[in-house]
Amino acid sequence: MFKKFTRNILLTPFLIWAGLFIFIPLIFIVWYGVTDYDGNFSLTNIALSFKRGYLDALELSVALALISTLVCLLLAYPLCLILTERERDNTTIISLLFILPLWMNSLLSTMAWQTILEGNGIINQLMRLLNLPDLHMINTEGAIVVGMVYNFLPYMVLPLFISLSKIDRSVLEAARDLGANYWQTFVHVILPLSLPGAVSGVTMVFIPALTTFVISALLGGGKLLLIGNIIEQEFTFQYDWHVGCALSVILMIFIVLNMLLTMLFEPLHEEGDAA
């Protein structure tokens, strides 16, 4: 009884913080999204969210978020496998290099990539030294993906590294003793056992990649508008909070669907482990 009371006391500050800064703002967003300027219930703003321009921005956001998430996953797996096979002392510097972006302001790191990818940036200067044609990367979808991968890769590495670290080395040794090569061991042993970390990483990368607007604004040059940029413009330039909130509600639906898929995946994985 005392432990339960103590737990509730310790939980109270978080509940107050969550109520003030998470749940109440979400309620206001939904309220503005489904009401008109007179405060009457209306789905007009939700209907406006399905206009061609808004849908194009949403489709581009989902596509770039999926590409960035896939690239992060493909980069994180080899890195985490190397880190888990090395001694702890040898992995410190390598881990630090990938965690370092988390210590930096994302705006500054994105502006650094803007300088690197621009016409007279470091990459094009190197290309000219090698007598190669310039690369027109800035203000393109590729530049946005590069910025997303750089900023969000640590969020994929951390959960995947933890998941791979928990795999019993004796299981891998048993697979190799039974004649499995490295690829077969990865597909049939490492991949299934590390899926929880991969799913967590996918969720942690996909959601911020879908909602970002700073990266696309700086590396896209305002020419490629993602759904986050349009929402930001509705609030700061158009001053149309109702349409901005309606677009935010649509975006939240995608986020909730992503979280539901994650929750549905976990029981399936547990049943597979039990089998």
C-alpha cells in the first residue's frame, strides 16, 4: 500500500506536465480542426485538407520519410553489428561519432549541410579539383533526405544497438556450428531477434521525419514543401489556425497508425519467440 502511494506521488508531476503540455494542446488542436471561426462544429477544414496541393505535400512527406527511415535502417544494421562484435573500449569513439549529432542543435547541423551541398560548397569544390561535373544537390529531394538521415540516424542506431547487444553470443555460435554461414545466421537468427529494436528505431525515425519542416525549409530552399512546412505557414503566415489544426489532425492520424502498427507487431513477435 505504501509503495503504491509513493509511486502515485512520484507520478503526479509527470501527469501534471503531460496534461498541461501534451493532452490540453492536443485537445485544442482537434477542437480548432473540427470547428469554424464561430466555434460551430464543422468538417470544412478537414475537407480542405484533402485539396490537391495539401495531398501532394502529404504524399511527398510520407515518401521522403519512408526513404529516410529505410536508409537509416540500412546504415544502422551494419554499424550496430560491427559495434556489438568489438570490445567495449574499441566501440566508444565510433559510438560517440554517431551519437554526437544528438548533442548539437539540429538547426545548426542542417545549416552546415546547406553549406556543404550548395553550389560552391565543399562537395562541389572537391568535384572541381577532380575535374568532375558539379553536383546539384541543394534544393532537391535528395538534399532533404541527406538532412533527415544525418539528424535521425542516431535514433535508429541506439535502439538497434541495444537490441543486438542483448542477443546471446552462444546462439550465434550454435548457428555457425550447425553449418550456417554469416548471411544465413543474420537472416534466421540475428534479424528475428533484433526486430524489436528495428521496429522501435523505425518508429523513432519515421515520426520526426514525417513532421519535420526545418530540414525541408533549409535544404529544400522553399521549393519543396512538406506537410510540416504547410502547417507552419498556415500558423505563421496565413494565420489560419483552423486549417493548420485540421492538417495537424490528419498528420496525427498517420502517427497514430504508425504507433498502432508497432503495437500490433509486438504480440506477433512474442508469439514467434514462444513458438
